[in-house]
Amino acid sequence: MTSIEKRPHVVGIGGTLREGSTGLRALEEALAAAEEAGATTELLDLRELGLPMYEPGKPLEEFGESAEKLVEAMRGADAMLWSTAAYHGTLAGVTKNALDFAQFMARDDKPYLQDKVVGLVATAGGGTAAINAINAMVNVVHALRGVAAPLSVPVTQSWRVFDDEGNVNDEAVAGRLESLGRLVVEMAAKLGDEETAGRTLRTVA
């Protein structure tokens, strides 16, 4: 286990509306690695969460408990893992809808995902859509002022990677998911240390 003074909290958002989502299984693998690296973790399965469609201008409380749970989880995260299925060359609509709720963090002391590292995973049945979905999510991370982890995991031909029980049977993919989970913990710890040091310098000055 990585030795760190403060245990970063890593929130995973993913899955699709289909039962047995490979994107959800990949996310679970990465989150497990983050926990082994010393983080506390929280999984938000979008199928179970059942979010309504985001509507600009509508108060958060009118969206219900699921939306409030999502926003509070994003606020409380030191790092995040996002996992999406790749639909028609980009991220799934259910994923994009969930991320749109970050708008409720626009007026926070640290707006949106500022100072939060985000690790990205995408699964696809073909050979290129997962990469396109990763690129689309990188743009979302940057728009929300977050830090995209320099390692991502596009899982191509996911039907070859996962067995009928949802287990990862590709050692290379399993290794990348584990590396990603550990990386977001390490980066979150470093960002936290830098923030603490910055506050100390300002206080001394």
C-alpha cells in the first residue's frame, strides 16, 4: 500500500443503462486499485443512480436525491475516475448527462473540478471509438478546470476483454486499469501537498 499522510477520496462515475456494463466492470477494477493504493473510494453506478436529464436553470433540489448525491460526491472527491461506453464515436449520453451536473459547482470556492485529477476509461466493441470517447472526455475535464491523468485506458473490442461474468481476461488491460487507479491516488496526494504548502506560504507571508 502506498504510504500517504492523508487518504485521498476517489469517486468513480460510470456504467451504462445496460445491465452488465463492461464500462462499469472496468471502473470497478480501477477503483479497487485506488483503494489498494491507500484511497477511500465511492462508486456511482449510473444505471443505479437513475439521473434525470440535466436542465439548465433548474434548481438542484428539483432534480431529486440522485442528482444531489452526484454533485456532493463530485464536490467531496480529491480525484475521480470516469468510465464510459463509446457510442457512435463518442461518450455515452448517460455519461455526458451526469457530467453536466457539474454546472452546480460553478460558484464553489474552487469552481467545477479545479485541483481534481480525473482518470479516464472507455470501452467499445470496435477498434477506434474508445479512443474518440477518451478524447471527448479529456475536453470535458479541461472545460471543468480539472487535471486529466496522463494515463488513460481505452478498451477496444471489449467483448474480447471481458468474460461472461464480467471478469477482465486480458492481462494488459488489467494492468493499465490498476496503474490508472494507483496514478490518480498519487497525483491527488501530490496536489493536496502542494495546496497545503501554498496555504502555509500565504500564512507565513
